[in-house]
Amino acid sequence: MNSCELVALISSLSCAIAEAFTEEELVVLATVFTQLGDSLATILANNEFNKNI
């Protein structure tokens, strides 16, 4: 999958999720996915740091 296909997939998923949940639920989902992304970035950064020790 190339970058443009990935962006299109994510946008489609966002629209489908937005249609399936209430605004209150979307607020929670948005924060959950933000935390998930941040946690994954932290894990990757820590792994890279530990490789260089």
C-alpha cells in the first residue's frame, strides 16, 4: 500500500467511524487514538535510543 492509499483508507475509516458513533463517543475515541499514537511513538523512540547505547 502506498502513502496515498494509506491516507485514503484512514480518511474512509474516519468517516465510517464518525457515522457510527455519537459526538460524545467520538470525543473519547479521538483521545484514545491520540494516546495510542503517542504511546507507539514513545515505544519506537525508546527502542531507537536503546539501540544506540
